[in-house]
Amino acid sequence: MAGPRKFARDVRGELRRVSWPNREQLRQSTAVVLIIVLTLAAYVAVWDFLFGRLARLIFT
């Protein structure tokens, strides 16, 4: 039983050393992630539309 207790104690110690972001850093990081995700989603959607049209032209 000493193993899990030591692990929990070590985890708590490591979490105290973590440099947590402040509210502004968190907001900026979230904005960057959302912009990247939306940009990539649009990119994939455009290619999906184009390949769908191409497949429809070829197979119908």
C-alpha cells in the first residue's frame, strides 16, 4: 500500500511546481486553438466538397 500513497504524494508535489497559465494566457491560447481548428475544418471541408464533386462527375 505504500506504492499508491507515495505516487499520490509525488503527484501533489509535481502539481505544486506546475506553472499554471493566468486568465489572459488561457484566453489567448484558447483563441489560437479555435482559429486553427476552424481554419483546418474549412480546409478539409473545401477539399471534401471538391473531391465529392469530382467523384460525382466521374461516377454518374
